[in-house]
Amino acid sequence: MLFATGHYRHGILLTPVTAQEIAEQIPTGDSSDRLTPFLPSRFAKTSPVAS
């Protein structure tokens, strides 16, 4: 399942590149390097803050 969200005010400008990336990802399941900084898995690499 894919979600293309979070464009906020710049959505109208980002829609074409988002559509292109999603269209390329659907048949292969692979994401391009351009999407890496925005993948949900980016949060798994952080360590919790010690309290």
C-alpha cells in the first residue's frame, strides 16, 4: 500500500514528481534513491533519547 501525503502548500508543484515516483514503484516495489529521505523506515535508524 502506498500513500503520497504531506505536500502541504507545495502539493501542486510536487504532484508531478510524486506521481512519477509512485508509478515507477508500483510495478517493481522498489523505491528510487530520491525517495529514501522520505521513507517511513528513516525513523527506525534513530536511537531513543535517554531520559
